[in-house]
Amino acid sequence: MTEPTTFWIAFNAFVVLMLVLDLKVFHRKSHVIEFKEALAWSAFWVSLAVLFAIGIYLWWPEPELRKTKTLEFVTGYLIEESLSVDNLFVFLLIFSYFKVPRLYQHKVLYWGIIGALVMRIAFILLGVALIRQFHWIIYIFGALLIYSGVKLFHQEEAEIHPEKNPLLRLFRKFYPTTKRYYNGHFFIRKRGIWIATPMFLVLLVVESTDVLFAVDSIPAILAISHDPFIVYTSNVFAILGLRSIYFALAGVMEIFHYLHYGLSVILIFIGAKMIISGFFKIPTGVALAVVAVVLGISIVASLVKPHKKAKFPHVEPSEE
């Protein structure tokens, strides 16, 4: 067994272990995740990502590539985490729309993350395979990122319309649902018939929304590295820490009202990096510095100049 194969097995075993511990030990009983607990878990996941980066630098099987792979992982992780934080605004609106009790939000995000992990690895393997087989597709990815960045720059506020979600509408058409929450269950049995609760509908919307997130997320990280292991691990660490960051920022998300402008600039920069890669390669270290500086400026600007008006108004639930 080669070392890279060992890395894959060891990393996925670690992910499975952490997910099992999360469900069966740390959150065996549903409870409201308060700010301090969420902050502690956020620090825990970021620390694990830092330790993983150090591990790449110390033990990557090709010594001459250790620095490069470490920079690629750190840059990819920072980009993915940044995009994930922006996606949290959408999760907040979804939970508001369905009036999900805080007690059950962690459970929805837990299973949503498992689905996201499966979808992301499929997207990653497909993306890497396409770039290796048809190098010109990198220019399409680059153009897609620039388009997404420009669109995000002109987006004044997050919009979410679950009632227009085609998957949700299709499910409601063919499967019985209830408007009540039943102790965090996704399905209940009534008169011999299984009925979906709002918990499952929320999960359905979260999972389908993540597919849209991946359209920006995967091409962005592929602009940094074409190594499936680096792309996969940076994505996984960002996703695993997503729940904790959500609960840590849920009450203060509107403060970062300039974040989407920073992410817009990052997407445009990464897209341009992909398009010009055929004749000029921007070093990973430079890309990391640009991403970090842009994020820092957008966060500081948000804190220095607070938004006077709530950016994301409350979304009333549908009566369907």
C-alpha cells in the first residue's frame, strides 16, 4: 500500500470517527447550541485543520512538494471556509422560513453535512477528471467563477424561496407531509402511513441548496490545486466546521454586510487565475495572500461601518 492510499484511508476513517462521536457522544441528546459551545467547537475544527496542514508539511511522501501542498491546502481551506460562511446566511433564512426550533437545527445541519460530503467528493472527482482529460474546461470553470463573482457583487441581500424549490415541490406532490415538528423526527407513522415532517423538508432544501454552493466552491478550489486529496480534505475540513461556525455567528451574521463583496472579489480573482493559467501562473502563496487580505478588509470594513438596516429580513413560512 502506497502512502497516498494510506492517507486516503486514514483521513476518511478520521472523518467517520468524528461524525460518529459527534452524533453518539457529544450531541447524543438534542440541545440548543449556545455561543460559547459553538465558539469552542469552531476553534477545535480550525485547530484540527491547522494540525493537518502541519502534518502535510512534515509527512507528505514527496519532500520537494511539501511546501507546495501545504500552501495549496491552506489556501483551499481558507477559500472554502469563506464561501461556507457566506452560505450560512442562506441556512439562516431556510431555518427562519420553516421556523425550525433551535433545539433541532444541529440535527438538520449534521445530516446535511453528511449529504454534502458525499456530493462534494463526487463533484471533486468529476472536476479533476475533466480537467485532466480536457484541459480547456479550466477556462469554462474560470468564466463561471467570474460570472458568479460579478453576480454576487450586485446582490444586495440574500434571497431564498423554498416554495419555488423544484425538489421540494415534487416531493410534496407525491409524498404526504405534516406542518408539525415531532421531537426532531424526519418521518412519523400515522395510520400505517409514513409522513414526512418539516425536518425532512428542511433537510431536502439544505441538500439541494448545497448543490448550488458546490458550483462555485469546487471550481474555486480546483483553481488552487488539481490534487484530489488536497481538494477533498480542504473541502471536508471546511464543511465539518460549518455547523459550529453557524451557531457561533447565527446572532451576528448581519454584522458582516461587506463579506459578500469580498467573496465576489475573491471569486473573480480565482476565475481570472484559472483563465490566465495557460500562459501565466500566479503562485499559490500570492493567491493565499490575496484571499487573506481581501477577506480581512471586508471583515474590518463591516465592523468599522455597521449596517444601519437589517440586511436579511425575516422570511415568513409558506402556508402550503
